[in-house]
Amino acid sequence: MLLEPLPEQAPLRKQLKDAARASRGKHDDEVSERDRVRHERLAQWELTVGIEIHAQLNTSSKLFSRASAEYTDVPNAASWPFDLAVPGSQPLFQPAVLVPAIRAALALKCQIQRRSKFDRKHYFYHDQPAGYQITQYYEPLARDGHLVLTQQDGLGEKDGGKIEIGIKQVQLEQDTAKTQEQDEVTSLIDFNRSGHALIEIISLPHLHTPEAAAAYVRKVQSILYAVDAATTGMELGGLRADVNVSVRRLDDNTSNHSYSGVGGLGQRTEIKNLSSFKSVEDAVRAERDRQIDVLESGGTIEGETRGWSLSAPGVTRRLRGKEGEVDYRYMPDPDISPLYIHPEVVEHLREHLPPVPEQLLDMLCANYGFTVVDAQALLALDNGGRLLWYQDIVAHLKVRENDVRSRLGVQVGNWVLHELGALLTTTETQWHPGLIDSQQMADLVSLQAQNKLTGPSAKRLLRILFDGDKRSVAEIAEEENLLFMPMTDEEYDALADAVIEANSSEADVVRQNGKQAKGKLKFLLGQMMRQGDRNRIEAQRAERILQTKLSPVGA
Amino acid sequence: MVGLVGTPGFCTCLDAPGFKGRNRQPEAPKDAVSLRSRLLGHAPLVSIGIQHDHDTMFQKTGPSIRRIIWGTNIKDSNYVQRGPVQIKPEIEAMLAQPSWSVRSLLPPESSTTDPRVSREQLHHLLKLSALPRPKSKAEETKMLQTLDSQIHFVKEMQKIDTTNVEPLIAIRDETAEYVDEQKITLETLRPYLEQEEKVGTNGTVRRRKPTKMIASSGWDPFELGDGKETRKKGKFFFVRKEKAPENTSG
């Protein structure tokens, strides 16, 4: 599972429905006194958050060496001398990293720079063999992008319906080696990861709630996954977030810090290395509360680096104060030529950019008749696999039926999402592409659409397929007697006569009053439905026969 | 330097006898950099620079070129022959006295201004560079003085007007042709785009990942060791750290 695993069907749809309901403005009536006070207190402060995301690029080689970047279980088996900063080794830029990097920047709506340069960020640590990290501080690969968050992405009420988060830049940089603590004094080092290509995505300080912060990180991860730029998620350590948090009193003009061109902010602190969406939200909330506490009691916020851990989610701890502040002494790297990118590369990648989830959602709603909630549910399943299977099924049907696509789309969606979903949940099975052939599903839906299967029969057929039956749907329907054999006209006739005879008084009323006697007609219809073969009778035909038989004379 | 010499004005300046031979000792003080001694060393470059700027004049080779470029036909015995160049005696005399020395960029010996760098700053800088602290007060004073003069030197450098001049990061070919050669094109990326395959009908692509583990180039980092395996535990490198002192402030 590459992305954060989501619960199957019912709980997910419930979550989405709750979110949709909340967005329509309904809220819980019971708000406790403590919450009210807290709410009032928070209302006097504005929280501002900026986030830096580091994501491992999905590429075959490292950034400056030809060593393979594919995961390997054997420690220290995938490095070249430059990755260990062996004296005399030189960087060799690997163009392979540009494919995912440029795609990521384009998906985040950035401007790709024709020329970008590499810089050294100096600090000493055992996982940084050269004593510096190669990054792009002064002239990054891409600048000036943005990302839109809506309530569908998990925004709370406080953020309003929609916010746009500016992205300052996207830059290439190296990853460090992996460290494992063997005991209190010994650290084991594996250099396989040293020199891997990362992108760092730096947002502008445009986030104002903990929920928005978490939603932002979640959305960035889903975008990166969609364009195949970064396929290892936060849960596996492929994506890490550092958050910068500051608060300011709303009625106060003394906050005058400015970060990335946004002014009027309070002093910020940094919380590093958060590795799940929930931890981003919890850490931001904890730090906001801490800063408000300090400022309300007359103290000041120091610009420091803090840490957060799952074991104490309500607090942040100080890691490094101002005196321990690291001076990175950024310096252009003289060993590395500037990176020049031909515009045709950017245009080609832009033209063939894989769709991001928003686009797929729009497509499902416009072309397949889905509701937003159902579309989101479908997209979230099986890393996009269920969507593709669904589209295959509809594609088979299109060949067969000359029908309005959206009507069939909803029908197939119902089967794929709800009927199959219910089966998977009750049997606690995981879906996989080979579970039921898309052609079989198409046949099933087709038969039902032609009224050759009733609802209940179709469900039975689905269960047969789900249990692994590989016969064609036509065969199964035949052999299991599932096909709908409609009653003949004679049978309707006979049944109608029987019902009319048994209920002659009601029949007379209908004969006399014609259309005015609707209720009685329905009663007679109900009798026919009850007495006829449940699996074979069709209400419409029954009604027609009755109407014909009971039409007032001369009508 | 080369470009400067290539200008026509400078040409005539060199067209002078008196340019002494390479073996002549400069009369200037030892640590001064004389313009003349630099010219001596760069005599061949002088001609190259001129070729670039005066291509149309480059029609023949040998002494006749010199005649065309320098505009003189006379082999005056007063002229000093320095490689392919003949220097007039007046010019030679002028060049004998250096007009500038790098010493002008250093603080005067008798400077008594307050030190620009404090002890704390020095220790901070040494810590940032993972260098040890000075072992004695004398060594520390010497370090502070050296830093002082270096800062003075840099401040003098900073007086130069560099408006609209892009900082030099490395000596590299920056011509348009070279930049074009270096550009990443679709051709460069084609092999990597071919490692991907389309998935579904929405335009999604996925890079094909190898099913078996890829070993490295065959380079074993442990070859670098001293053979005694002092830094290796199994397949890992390891470091030891000092146990952090107990403290309650987190």
C-alpha cells in the first residue's frame, strides 16, 4: 500500500458524507462551555503556517551519481564514491531526475526556470558525508506556483469554502544517508539513500488552521503520486514535512516579521520531520496553543526549532535554540554547471502531464454522471485501480449499448462501488484487478439494462462471479435459471381475471369511475403483484392489462 | 587582461623599444607585482588577444605580421626584443616602476583600530568549520589579526562597482553555443520516458520498476577501510557518540 490506507466503503463514504453535510452549514448543537471559551480565545488570534515538504523522486538513479536509486534491502550496496564523498570524486548530474521533478512542478502550477543552479548547504552530521548538502537555494528549478484547497480536501469551516496556497519554489536536492540507532551511543549508517534525488516544495505562509495544514500536505502527496513524481508516501518515509508556525493577535499591529514577502506576522518557530498527516495537524495545533499561552502571559516567542512526537501529541519540545542555530553558509557549488532546460522538454511534459485527482473527479462527474461524494470514493479505492476497472467495464458496454453514457455510468458505478463494495466488506476481502473480469461485469449490467435480469437476480449473479465462477455471464444466467422469463399475455390475462373476480366490488368502482378510481386500481394491482409469480411479474404490464379490462364502456 | 591588451590603444604603447629581456631583474620591491613582469610572462597571450580582435589583419604569418600590427618597419637596436615583441626604451622605463601593489589592499602595519572579530565570533567560526580552538593566547591573537587583515582586504574589494556584473562562480564556457550544448532536450530524456508505460485511458503513466534488486556498480565502499574493520558492523558503517549529559530541559 503506497498511500495512507483508507477504510473500505461504508466508513469512508460516511466520512465523506459527513464532510459534505458539514459544508452545508449544519453543526452540532452541543458545544461545551470549555470549547466555547477556547473558541473565543482562538478567535482573537490568527495562526499562520508555512510548510516545507521533502519528497523522494520516483527515478532510477540518484541526483549526482549513477548509482541506482531503486530500493535495496542490502545496506551499503548501492553507492558510488561520490555518495560517500570520497576525496577526488566528482558530481555527475543525472538527467533522469528531471522527468519526475518537472512533472511535480508543473502539477503545482509553477514556472520552470530555463536556468537553475546548485548550491551547498554546509553542516556536519554523520549522515552527510560531504559536510554539505547539494541543494538549490539561490536559483531553484521552479518558482511561483499554487495549489487550491476546498472543503472536499478536508478544510474546516473556519477556512471558508476554498483557499489558494502559494508555492514559493520547487528545488532539487540530495537526501542523506539512513541512520539506525543501535543503542544509546552507537548509530548504524546505510549510505544507499545518500545522494537520492529529493524535491523540496516550499509553500508561502498562507495556511491558517491545523486542518488546512494537514489537508495541504495530503493534497501535495496525492498530486505527486498522480503524476508519478513521488510514489512513496509519508507512511513509508518517502515524504517529510517541516512546518513553520507563528501567531499574531488580530487587533494588534506590532507583529512585524516578514517571511517570503508576507508581512505582519509574529515570530515563527519550526517543527521538523513530521511523518504523517495527523501529526502535521496535531503539531501545528500544539504549537499554536503553546505560542498563545506564552504571549498571553506576557512572554515572547523565540525563533527556535522544536520537535513533536506521537507519544506526546499535545506538546512540542525545544530541540535547538537561537544559540544553537546552524549557519548553513550557502555557497554556489563551483563543481556543478548550471542546469539549462530546453523549453520543448517543459512543453512535452506539460502536454502529457498525467491527470491530478481533481481532473479525474471532474471527468467522473461530467462524463459518467457521478456525484462528487461517489466520485471521491471511487478514486480513493485501491490506488486508482478500481477506477480503471470501472472505466474498462463502461468501455465494454459502450460497444454494446447505444445508450446515453452517463445513465449507464451511474448504473455501473452503483455495481462497482456499492454492490461489490458491500460484498467486499462483508466477506472482508481485498479487491484486486483479477477478482471479476471487466467483461463479465459489463455483461451483467447489460443483461440487467435489457431487463433480462431483475435486481435480486443480478445480485445473485454478482455473488456467483465474486466466488470465482469463470463461466460467461450468459452461461451462468442460463444454467442457474436467473434469466427473467416474463409472463405471457395469456398468463396476465388469467391472473387479471382471477383478481377481478375475487374483488368484484373494487373492480366495479374502477369500471364506473375510470381515472378517478386510482386508489382502487392500485389496490387491484397490488393483489396481482402478490398473487403472481414474484420473479416474473412486471408491475407496468399488470397495470396495463387491468386498465384495459376495466376501462369504462365506450372509453 | 587579455582583452585589455587587445585594444588598439595599448598596441601602440607596446610598439616601443626598451622592453627589457626576460632575464632582467625587476627593480621594483620584491613583493610588488609589476605590470611589466606580468606582460613578460604573458607575451604570447598578447598576440593571441590581438588576433581575435583584429581578424581581418591576420593575413600572413611571421615577422611581416608583426610589422602590420605594430606599424613599424624599423628594427631599431634600441628596441628590446622580448619574444615576438619589440619594446621602445621609453616604454620600458615607464614599465620599470610599478604603479600599484596589492599591499594597498591590506591594512597598514601600524593599524590600531579595534579588532573587527571578537573571540566569541572566532570560536563560532571555528566550530562551524569543525576546526579546533586555538591552543594558546598567542595563537588566538594571531588568528584574530589574520582575520582582521582579511576582512580589510575584502572590504577594499567591495569598493569596486559591480553593478550589472554577474558574480563569477566558476570559470566556465558561457558562450551561447556551449549553453546550447548543455541544454537538456527531449532527446536527452527520451531513454527515461521510455522506461514508463501508460496505465488506463486517462493519461496516467507509471515508471516500470525492476522486479529484482539492482546491485550497485560493483564498487564496495568497505574497500576504503583499513582492513581492520574498525568502522564496520556487519554491512553497516557505524559512529559512536558521547553519551549526552543528563539534563531535564529536554
